[in-house]
Amino acid sequence: MLILVAVPMATLAQRPEFDVASVKPDATTVGGVYNANLGRIQHGELSMANVTLSEAVRYAWGINNDNQVSGPEWIKNKTIRYKIDAKTSPETPREQILLMLQSLLSERFQLKTHTEQREIAHLELAPGKKEMKIHPAQEGSDGSKNRNGYGHIVSNGMTMEVLTTILSRFLRQPILDRTGLQGRYAIDLQWSPEPRTPEEAPGDPSIPTIYAAVQEQLGLRLEARKTPLPVIVVEAALQMPIGN
């Protein structure tokens, strides 16, 4: 995870900025349903669509869950969504692009934040007690072949940061990467999802739970913890972004 720190506006002004950026309200739906792009960076181009301000903050500060973002209720309201597109040099590192996004959010939303430690129940993805069962991605694999369905994650090249982010969305709780694994790995993880509503049918009993699947298929483990975690607190922000 990125280190969460409160950054004065004077410091933000000194950060590199995108060559061009657009931040607009977004209410794109198809049949009353919308698909969100929670953040994508390719060749110096950043895109987000149908995201709440909380989701934009999460991506910019390297947070994979809503529990570590606090602030006015509207920043997590799914009816108030935004589209963000920005460009910089193709060779710009991802870490620098995320700093640019922090500056962009601070400028367009007049975003003011601070961080504080709060005790939060969460999961940690850690090495298993037995042999690791995942292998580094083959040379040239960039994670372009992904299938991230509820109950089955497949990728030809995925980082542990991305894996914990996806699992956090599915399990609806913070998951921190404690594996120590760097780089990309080939991932094929299948589990039996728990029903998300009382009306939803139970999962296939022949397929393992997420906890068992992580151990059996990846050689890792999910451990429950409750410890202080950094929370980014939104003190103030505009609901309508300024300037494009």
C-alpha cells in the first residue's frame, strides 16, 4: 500500500501534473445498471468511469477498500459518480501517475484531507504454511488476459496488490498484502461464493470456500486481524468538480 499522508496544498502545487485532464460528473447507465472502471493506467493514460469520490480517493492513495476512507456521506453515494481521464508521458511510472491523480483531485474538488489511525477489522493475505503454489508470470505476460468474476479469478500476470484489491471488493472488507511477493504471478483461483442476499442460492458445496481455496490453490492464507490502520479523512470537498 502507498503511505497515506496529509499533504499541504503548497506541496501539491509542486508535484508534476498531467498534460491534459478531464473530471466530469458521470451517470452512464444501461437498463438502470452501470459498470464502473475503478482505475486503469496504460501507456501514461489514466481512466476512471462511474466512480464515487471515495473510489477515486482510494485509487489515488492506494487503498483497496471503503473502510479506510471517511468523510461526508455523499462521497460514497453511488448516485454521485464521476468520469476521470488524464494523460501524461507513456514512460511515466505508475507511482508518479497516482501522485498526479492526488493533485488533480485536490485541485478539481478542492479536496482537503488528513490521515489518522483507526482500529479496523480486516484480512491479511500472507504466505501459507506449506509450499507456495503460484508461479511468476511468463515473460511478456502483462495481465491482459483477466477474468475477475465473483467466485473465479484468472490472470496471466497479476500483482498481489491487484489480487488483494479484487478480493477486497468481493469480500467487502479490507485485505492487506503481507505476502512479500513482488512482480506479477499467474493466478487461477476458484471458490464457492457465499450468498450476498437471502434470496440468492447457496454456492456449490463441491467447490471450496474462499479461505480454503486461497490455501489449496495459491499456497497462501487469509488471516483475520483487528489492528490500527491508516484512514484518509476527507474534511471538505466540492460535489461539482471545477475547471476542465
